[in-house]
Amino acid sequence: MIGHWILYTLPFCGASRAPPDIGETLVESIEHTTYEVTDRVATITLARPDKANAQSETMLDEVDHHFRTAEQDDEVGVIVLRAEGKHFSAGHDLELGPDNPVLYEEDGSWQLHKLYNWEAKKYFGYSWYWRNIPKPTIGAVQGKAIAGALNLIWPLDLLVVADDVQFSDPVTLMAIGGVEYHGHTWEVGARRAKDMLFTQRPIRADEALSIGLAREVVPRDELWDRTHELAAEMATLNPFGLAQAKRAVNQTLDVQGYYAALQSVFDIHHTGHANAITVSGFPVIMQLGGMKDKLKDKEKGS
Ligand code: ZN
């Protein structure tokens, strides 16, 4: 267990302090997600299947709004995050437009501090907040869960996956050392994390089950019903007991340095962006289209 190693070698770095609440972003309308409460289960659904649930800022603000609504609702015992369509999420939506902020300068140049501050809130900050909500959270994951998708998945407590699931983080193809919320090493172990990052190899359903990443694997058409059934069963338990059970496990990770590690890897992530800006003038070295082409080539070859 990586955690034990950190506990014994870095005893004074382990007592990480939770960051201050980043605060809720005002959401004026809900467009890319849905939210419902049934059987004491709040269900947040990514609803942009035509874009493979790519995450724009708008979508992330909505997801955060739903998580906070569920957190504050005494009628909600368990929170489910799921996604419409073939794939859970293709990662971050980097397209310019109304759903994303302009982070570069008028002349097209980039200043790292603007990107850093924005990602610290919208990527790392949101994920960390969701991880600490004192109610169990369950992910229902199908199809591809690529790169930024992991920022949504790693913070969740349990995962039910479809038999076609693929977890991957190919951003090394863009000369970045992994996405902003580095749960990888904690969730799949050090060598597998390196394998994911070095080779872009996805973790599929059987492997996810065998390493304890997934709680169970079900056929795609049973994913939502089975996840809801599990959540509803858990939601009958005493909420304080559930909150304390979650806190017991999370606190154990935290004293082993979980938060300190996540925070420092977020900064490592930004050395990737900084390097790319100095080399190419853009925060990633290969543009997104180039990464997609390269992944398609790899799939054809495998
Ligand atoms: Zn980034």
C-alpha cells in the first residue's frame, strides 16, 4: 500500500490541512446536466451525450451546484453521478465559446497564473470539495472515461461500472503529466498509474474489478438501475453513521498525505502547462485534435 509507505517516511507531511471552501458558483440555468431525488438518492446526470459529455465550465458549475444541493438536503442520503450516452465523459471541453472562459490575452498569448487560478478552482477545487461531502457518493461509469473524466471519478466513494468501461489518462500525449486531480497512484497503484500515463493504456472492466477500483461490473443496460438500487439501500442507514464511516476512511488517507500529494501533483501538472507555453505558446504541446488522431491510430494498431 502506497499509503503506508508515505505514512512511515513522511510523518510530518501527512497531516494535510483541508483547503478553505472555494465557494459556490452562481448557476443561472441548468443546460448540460439533470438532477433528481428519489428514494433518498440524489442523481446527478451528465447530459451532453452528443459531445460525449465533454466538460465545459458550464457543465462543471452545474455539477458542483447539484453536489452542494444534495449535500444540504436532509432528504438525500446518497449521491449518484452518472452520464447519458455511450461514454461517461471524453474529458475537458476545450472548445472556445459561451461555455468556457477566455483565459488568454488579447494578443493570444497565455499567462500561467490565470490558467492556474482557474484550474485550481474549477478542476482541482471542485473535485476536492466533492470528495469531502459527508454523504456517500457512487459513480455509474460506462464507455470511455478519459482524462478530465477522472477528475469526476476519483473523488467518488464507490464505482459501479458497465462491462464496456475504459478508464484512461492520455494527456501525456500533450506533454502534460496527467490530469489535475492525481488520484491515479492512490486508486490503481504506482506501477499501473505509470503504465496508464506512459502508454495511454486504458483500464477496462475486468481489471478495474480485480484491483478494487470498481465495486461491481454490470451490463450497460443494467448500470443505472443497479446503481440506484445500491444507493437506495445505503440511503436507509443512519446519515451520521455513513458520514463518519466516510470520514474514517478519508481521514486515514489524509494523514497518509493524500491531500498534500494531490496538491503538489496539481502544481506538477502546471509545470507541464508552463513548459508548453514556453515551447509552443499554448498550454499543451499537442493540440487536442492531434491527440485524438494519435489515440485513433493506437486503437487501430491494437
Ligand atoms: Zn490543466
